[in-house]
Amino acid sequence: MDGEWRPRFGSSGIRGCVAEELAPNEAWFLGNSIATVFKRGSILVCSDHRTSSPLLVHSLASGLMSGGARVVLGGQVITPAVSLYVKHHQLSAAVLVTGSHNSPKINGIEVLADDGAPVDRATEQRIEELTVSPPAPLPWDQQGETTSVDDVGQYWVTKITRLVNTSLIQKQNFRVAVDVCNGSAIPWLLNVIEELGCQLVGVNTKQDPLFPGRSPNLTVDLLTEVSNTVLENGCHLGVAVDGDGDRVFLIDEKGRTLQGDISGTIFARLELERQSGGTIVTPINTSNVVYDMAREFKGEVVNSRIGPPAIVAKIKSHQAIFGFEESGKAIYPHINYLSDSGLATSQILEYLAKNNIKLSVLVDSLPKYHQIKRSLDCPNSMKGKVMKGLIKVLKTQFVNADFVTIDGLKVIFDDGWLLLRPSGTEPKFKVFSESQYAPRAEELFQIGLSYLQKEMSRYPK
């Protein structure tokens, strides 16, 4: 393969600016490599609604067919629908074109195995190797074909709504505000809410690849509009998703937007109650609140690296009943190995209906922690050197602390923790801190930020 580009899977697929970092010819090579890895099987290809997605879909499809794969084009759908569809339709794999929570100019390519789970690291490495030294296109009489299906999204809607007691939810006449971010969850997540018999109050419901309503990212500071909508309309629940609809944050009836740690902990509690205990998997950057909750509901918490492939690998190895990430990802492995906003929303609605309880009651039952999160721009080429330097310096400075290095560097003190890690999806370095005491959380954050800035200054951009 000519040129300097080399595919690198991050914490959630391959991401890049189109076409500076992720160009059509590169998508073609990836398709050819993926077809080879999956032995020319039937491969579903779907996408989000970004302007660059059709370009990458057709390039991927061409590469897949050149490698002998049968390409099944599934169109533009909500992300979790792809995982569910490939799992139940005897397909070899799926390739999903999505920029997820990133800015409109960024897009990405994720690969799912036949069980709907993100492929493991060994498979990612095999694809990377083949893309650098790709096999030649197959002869004309061995190349694959293409077909299309139009039921991927509706299949997901039907499956999700049948997993809960729809009649019980309908009787509550819930009013639900949903911020779909002008994204790929339109119309699918809205359809789920309506089929559950809820009164839908939509926010940012016109699909637009430029995301005019708000950023496709999912952070509490971006969700003022849906929070106000909950209050103004007397909604029982608010839901907000990211650009492709897999991440989900909850808003309670008081208009409080819940951090992903809190939303995820509540989802985990529901599963622990439903299954009378079990193992929960969550990454190293999750709030300690999940440990407090798990002790109360006969649960065990296992940490993983950040990103769906790492979370799912731990789920499988520990036979966990649920997995979540503070970014808003919620994974129900008995149904779907990809984060599923529709499944999470339907589960919380059923729980509220069955127990005649308000979401705020669940929120207020949890202990309070103060957490600070911030990202600094950091070129991908600099990340490794910065991380190595931080580990050396911080282990020298804080000899009495505990250190965890499964993903970045987590420094654990008696009264809180600090985490420094390079992003796996963006050219950024992230700083997290947490304590039950707000001043201590701020102090830890400033310590981490100071050391990170000093280390980055050693390597001019």
C-alpha cells in the first residue's frame, strides 16, 4: 500500500478526518482486508448520517467485494441496531461507518464479529497488518456481490419493544423528552418511545449531518435544552443520546442531567435487582459510586480498559450481566454486545412503571461524589512519550499512593483518585479526578493538569 497512512484501531474502531486521515482509497484497503479476515463471508455494512458516510460505505463495499465478500448494505441506522441484526441473521460480520460523538468532519470504521460484539484485539491487528500489505484483488470470477436490506432499524425497534412489558408502560402515560441530537437515532429511538405508548417531546429531531442543535458529543453541559424541556413539559423522564445514538444520559423529572457514571450505575442496579446479583464491568475511569451501589445489591465490579472492545472482552471472560462506560455506553450482553440507548431507555421506563417510583428517588439514593473531567489537545504521535513521562514522575512524587496502569495512569489516594490517559478516539489527553469532597477533587485535578502540561511542553507540537 502506497503512502504514509497506517490503520490503527483505537478504543472504538478507526477514526479520522475525512479525507485527510481516512480517505476512500484507505477504506477500500480496509474492506479488502476485512473480507480476507472473515473468509469472504456475508458482511453487513451500515452507517450514520454524516456527509462522508456514503463515500466511505461505497469504498468499503468495493474493497469487501474485491476480497470476495458478499456485501449486505443496510443503510443509515442507529448504531446498536447493527449489532443486533448481525447477531440474529447468520452474517459473518458487520462494518459500521460512524463518527459517533466526534465533530462532523470526523468519521470512523468499526468492525463487529458474528455475535455483534466489537472484534477482539487480535482480529484488529490482523486487519491492520493486511491493510499495510494487502492481498491482491481476487480474479473477476471470484469477487463478491452486493445486496441490500431495509429492515435493520425496524428489526431493532421491534426487538427492543418486545423485551419489556409494553402494556405496563403504556398504562403510566409517561411523558418523555428525547434529545436525539439531529443524529442517526432519528427516527429509530423516537419510534421505540412511541411504541412504548409514551408521550414524546422531541428535541433536535430534524436529522442534519452538521448537528446544528448541539455537538454530537454527550456531556451534561450540552444538555440544557432537554433539561429545560423536561421541566417545562412536566416530563417524567429525559433521555439524550450522541450523534449515532449508542450513548445515553438520563435526565430526571427535576431536570437534573445525570453524568454517565450515574446513569450507568442506575442501569447496573436495575440489572442486579433483576438477576439477583452478578458481575458488572466498567472501565477504570468510572466513579466509585458504582462500587457503593454494587455492595448493596449483591454485585461485583470488574474494571476494564476504556472502549467497547475492552469492556466486551471483560464481560465475556467474567460472564458479566452488564457493562457500562461513563461516556454513556450501556451494554446488555444477554441481548446486545453494543451499547444500546433504546434498550436502556425501555428498561428504565419499565422499572419506573413496575415500582411506581420516580427517577429522582433512585438518584438521591446514591452517595455523592465530585468528579472533574477535561481534555487537552495532544497529537497522537506525542501520546506515548507523554504517558511514559507521567508514569515515571508521578510514581516518584506520590510514593504512598496506589497506581493502576491498565489504561493510562490512575493514582489512588485515601480520599480520592486521579486519572491521566490518552484518548483512544481523538488527538487528546484526558484528566479525571474524583473525591467525595469538592475541594479535594479540584486539588487532584489541578495536580494532574499541571503534571500533564509540564510533560507535554517537553515535546513541541
